[in-house]
Amino acid sequence: MCSIIGFVSSKQASPSIVQGLRRMEYRGYDSAGIAVLEGKKIHVRKGVGKVAEVNNMLGMDELPGYVAVGHTRWATHGGVTEKNAHPHLSSSGKLAIVHNGIVDNYRVLKESLLKEGFSFRSETDSEVIANLLEKAFAETRSIEESMMRVVTQIDGKYAFVAIFDDGTLAAARFHEPLIIGIGENGYYVASDVLGFAGVTDKVVYVDNGEFAAIDSEGISIFDFQGNPVPHGVTRVAEEFGVIGKGKYVHFTLKEIFEQPQTIAMAAKLTESELKEVSRLLTEASRVYVLGCGTSYHAALLGCRLLSEYTQVNATPVLASEAKFFPTKYDSKTVLIALSQSGETADVLEAVEIGLEKGAKVVSLVNVATSTLARISTLSIGLRCGPEIGVAATKSFTSQLATFYAIASHLSGGRVPSDLGGVSKGISELLVKQTHLREVARRMKGASDIYVLGTGPHYCVALEGALKIKELAYVHAEALPGGELKHGPLALLDPSVYVIVVNPTDATYVDMLASAHEAKSRGAKIIGISDKPSDVYDEWVGLPKLDPSLLPLVEVVPFQALAYYLAVERNADPDYPRNLAKSVTVK
């Protein structure tokens, strides 16, 4: 889950590399670094911290040279230290690499290279790639031959970019994203189009099992056997061109406030999309809905909508558990795969298992040109624009809105599909942000928070608890309302907060009883409901909506509360510790 970028330029490369790293920082922000070729010498500057911090300390964007690579790290092998930060030089210093992914057999490779006299400066698995390339190039004097040798030696899922001292960049992709950008001033290669967003919208997608050689003359792409591969140029969506916080302090807050617009966009499936997804689902004998984290919570609610209102009986599956799940995949199976980035490793692995058995894949994804979108039978875009904050917000509600549109079509309108009232309701909730910040200020010392929901509202409770954990670093646990008395009541005392999701639908009376049980044990109660109650110590009012649409609105107070809790606790809501947005490694 690191970000990698390279640039072969007709101008000074380091400022563009640093700017690209800042755009991709959501992928990892433990440390950052840059390597720039000046003449025949590769200069490296790297350190621990976010890109801006490292750049302020070391002046990465001041390094002269026209060819460069850069990296932001999310640590997998080795601690968060300067020596483990990328780029990594080869033993002789004649080439440098940046790497995303994991080299599974790095220990064996490292022991072999050490015996041959190669030196290592870090604890990472990545450094073996630099020394393998150095060894292969010394023997072949060919970058193409060297790349072919190295990719046959390393096991795992990876993407890497190497800078050679002749000014060539070499990049390889195996189950990790890698994209080439064609700009007016040169060629980029990056793990995300955001690495060169605003500079060019012309890209080449490197397919799985391919490597590229890039220099000032152009791009050459080969498969791992060394056969040349023709490449087409694609234009990426304009919405990825301009990225900024606007009037907001953080991307996370901006993205929360964008939801009245993005939720309506996500629900506007085309007639052909609705017809095709309906055909696939109604003809399927089995339907599984896959997701991780926030996307799994959307999968849970999506399955409820399909199973309750349509003839489609859908089963939710945690993508990371898919290979251990007793699924029965065949040509009559449909997998609905959810991923904001379309590059989530666990989701892609689960989809590949299904594809091998002949299953069809429908993806709900925010990046239309991602790996998941391109391997799907049908891909439906979330249309919510770039989501930079690590914690998912608008992508979650967009996933839900897409499920509502599909369920409405399949049910003949039994599920409301007009989300105008939902958009208005979210806007009304966000007007109350001052109250939510006051609630967060009173809660900031809490050590434990329990979130209760019943029926579809339990799916929201799961997502609400996750947001609090991710952003504010407070232990938060979601429970079905009726389960409180079956054990968790033992944990309640006056230091505990209990948040209840309690709209006035069929679940209302039972949830109110659970709230009274919690309060009688001394817990403080926060009610998220369209009706006030004396049992609530704090009440967050919901707008009046069709009960079936309420989950789309209920999650927003959790997002805002988690954001303000993070601010009150001096945590960075955009970049939570230990987390990265695109989980592209196992």
C-alpha cells in the first residue's frame, strides 16, 4: 500500500515527483523519499514522516536532474526508519528502486545475494529487487533481459520502478497497480493516476505480468517472456484532474459534505446498466457480495435490500475470508464486488477465485479504469470523484445508493429510488455540525463506545463503530440491540458511551428498551433518531424519510462525530495512524 512514481522529463523532475507523492499520500505516509539522476550519479533523499515534513527537512524537490523516482511508504517489512524508507540503492549505487507490494521469497534471495558479496542497508524485502537488477544488468548489459530475469526470480504481488544510470526507468507490474502517464514534458509511471493528475489525462495501463522501459525517446512494453506488447492510450476522467480541500480544513470533512451531491450521482445508473445487472442477478443461481472494511458493511446492507425486496437471495462474504468460505462457484454464480479503488488485494483475489470457476462479476467501483473494473463482466461506477481521506465516507453512501437503485429496478419500485429527499436530509444533518462537535468534545475522554443497531441499522452501527476506531483511535464496538443483555452488559459503567441507532420504524421499541437497559447500568446514551426521548443524554435528530431510506442518512452523524472526535483528540483525520486507503497488499 505504498505509492510509487517515476518521471522521465525534459525539465527538472524532482518538483513533479514531490507533488505527485503528496497527491498519493493516502496510500502510505510512514516515510517518503526521492532518487534523482544527475549525470551518471543517483542522489537519494529520504526520511520518516509525511511528504511535506520530509521535504521541508531535506529539500527533496531541490535535487537537480531530469529522471527521478519517488515513494511514500506503508511499512510491511522492517520498522519505520530512515534506512527502511524508499528509494533503495543497489549495492554499487548504480540503480535505485521504489516498490509497492511484498516479495514473499526475499529471505532466500537475500541470503544468496549476500553470499555473492552484495550488501544491504535496510530490513526491507524491497532491497533485494535493486540487487537482483544490478546483478542481472552486470551479466546481460540489457535492461529488458535484466527485467525478465528479475521478475522470474521474485515471488509475491508487486509493482516496482527502477532508475538506471543511463536515464532509463524500468517498471514491472504483477497484481499491483501501475499506470504510465504521457505528458507534454515527459513520461510518468505511478501506482495511481493521482500521481500526475492535473498534468495529463493521457494514460497507458500496464497489464498484469508486463514490464515497461521508459526513456526520453518513448515507452516500450513487454510481457514477462520479453515479447513486445502494443499499448493503447486512454483518457482518464476529468474529475480526477483537480484535487484540493477547497474551503475545508481536511479532505475527510470535504468528502463528508460532498455527500448530498455524490449520493444522487451514484444512484443514476443508465438504463443499459440496470437491464444488464438485473439480467445477471435474476439468471444467477447464487449471488455473493464481496467487500472489505467499509465496503463489507455496504455489502451487508446491499444483501438485505436484495433479499428483502427482490427475488435475489444474496450472501455477504468478507473478501479476505473468501478463499476459506465454503462457496460454490460455477457459471451460474454472480459475484458483486465492492471496492472504492478497484485495487483492493483481498477483493481482487476473491474475484480471481470466482473467475477461475466461471463466475460472472459485477463490480461497484469508483475508479472506472481500475483492475477490478477491467476484469469485471459488468462494472458500475460510483461516480463520487476522488476520495483522498483514508477513511471511506462518500464512497460508502455511494455504494449504498447504487444498491438502492438496483433493488428498486429489480423490485418494480418497491424500494424508493428517488434520493432527492436523502440528499436534502443529509444537508440538514450537516447544518448541525456545531452540535456534533460539542458532543465529540464531551466524548473525547471515553475509553469505550458501544454502538447499537437492529435489522438494517446494525449495518450502519458497524460502519459507525469503524469510523470512530479509524479516525479517533477509540475502542468502538457495534452490537445488535438485542444482544446487549447476552453478555456485553457486563462491560457497561458510567465511563462508557452507548450510541443507539433508533429511527421510528419496526425496530424502535426494542431499541428503546436496550437503551434503557444500558442507561440503568450508568452508561451515557446518545440517540440517533427522528424522535427525542428522555433516555438520551444527547439526541442527534434524523430527518423524516421513508423508513427504508434511513440507513443512507444515519451513517452521516457517525462520520461527522468520528471526524470531530479525531480533531478533539489531536489526531489527523485524513491520515489515521497505521492505515492506508488502498489496501493493495495481503
